[in-house]
Amino acid sequence: MPALRTKRTYLYGPVPSRRLGFSLGVDLLPLKTCSMDCVYCQLGAEAATTVRRRSFVPIDDVLKQIEEVLRSGRRVDAITFSGSGEPTLHAGIGRLIRNIKRRTSVPVIVLTNSSMLSRPAVRRDLAAADIVVPSLDAVTENIFKKVNRPHASLTAAEIVDGLAAFRRGYRGQIWLEVLFVRGVNDGRPHLRALKKAISRIRPDRVQLNTVVRPPAEKSAQPLGPEDLERVKAFLGGTVEIIADFRKSDQAPAEKNIADQVWEFVRRRPETADGIARSLGTTVVEVRRACRELEERGEIRPAVHDGRTYYESVSPDSKPKA
């Protein structure tokens, strides 16, 4: 039987991010609380989606945990809102961002699927962030439904409108991410429509990504390096392919390694090497912890693209829409 875990932590990492360095993840939601059910989602498949904003977790508790990590001496290059779903669904995210900014100079980043940016209140909430990384995987309705499987109230056109409106009022950096699924959103007609939308949104960067962790649907396959280079050349401008993470000078974690590993993989699948870099420990220690957690039935290995990832067996439950 899995061990009973009662203490809720709202942070994970710092994790090695290919874009942000050592990123302290802030997770404001129950697992898989999202406005979309993307075919490539690393959190698994779940049909229920929601666009209802709520105060899922207490803001003061989250802020206290962030302060504890910042005082610990661990390397933190960015504080990043991401994790178990769409962070802008938390009604208090704006207040939390502003409180963090008053306490530290560490950049605050928000990863969002862009679904809520059509709402002026959400755009105001994100105004204090240093960088917003919104996703735009599809700009036509049929591909939007195939790739992102959105809540019934959402449309691709509304998302593009919301991104354009956010750009007009936001003074920070916008790094627009496009994740490609082979044979779904990488065709030339869709790329032409995507290029037109990007020119309207005017992001500071466009970052191309593909399926790199075990996806919700096995049919969601990645693009190869040559295909991504082809897309980059077609889109032109400030387009980049997200590079592999190279940094390795993290301070060691102080808590029990098995607990740290479990907190990590319950939010995102990762390889033993990636976990070790994040926790500032050795691959041998991580594999030992993974064996312990496997024996307790808390995590399991999953092979994707020839690499072994570890994922949670018993994720948190999520509220209904």
C-alpha cells in the first residue's frame, strides 16, 4: 500500500528547466485541474476540464513555503507558476505574484495555456510577472480540438484575441511556446495560419517544442530535430528550438531523498538523471529512492522515446468542473 502523505507542499524543485535554469515550481492546483486535456499532457488523460477560477490553496501558505526555500541557500534562478494544471485558474495568482515581487529579485515566470487571457482580470493578474510563457499549439478550430481538447467554451480564435490583447498591455517578456505533435499541427497550411497569428501577437520570442515526456495519448509522437528546424526556417523571426538543459551546480536537497523524488514526479514525469540534477544528488541515490517508492507502489517507470521516466501511480484527485 502507498504511504499515507498528509502534508501538502505547494512547491517542487528547483527543477532543471531547459529555458529558465533552476526553476522553483509553484503548484496552486489539484492534479490535472485544467481548461484543456492536451493529447501530449505529461499528467495523463482526464476528460473533465474547467474554466472556473477558484482559490484552490491558501496564498499565505504558498508564500511562506517560497520564503523558506529562498532562505535555504538552494539555487533558484526563477520562480515559475506551473505544475498540476492551468495556474491562472487560481483566483489569487495576481496577489501572490505581487507579494513575491516585493520579497525577492528572482524573476517570476508564469507558464499558461493562454485559455484565460481573454479575461481582463487574468491579464491584470499576470501584469507583475517578469516573463509569461503562453502556449499556442493551434490556431484553427479543428486542430485546436485535436491537439488541446479544450473546454467546450473555448475557441482558438478567442485565445489568439486574448494573446494579442495581453501583448498590448503587458510590459514584460512574452515567450510564446508552440508544441508540435507529429502529423497533427505541423502541416504547411496550419503553419501558415500560425505564422499569421504570431505576427499579430508580437511575442518577444517564439519557442518550438515537441513531445519530450510520456504523453497522455501514445499516438502523440514528437517531431525530430530536422522537422523542428524546418518549422523554424518557415516561421522565421525570433524563433528558437528549446535547447537541452546543461547546468548542474545545484546545492543538495536537505530532506529525505525518497520524499523529494515523490514530490517531484507526482507533478511531472522525469528521468533519474533529471531528478538527480534537480535535487543536487547522484543518480545512484535517486535510483535507490525510486526502487523504494516502486516497492511501496507510489511511482512506476514509463518508457518514452527510448528513455525511462518515473511517474506517480496515485496522483491527487481533482475537482469537477
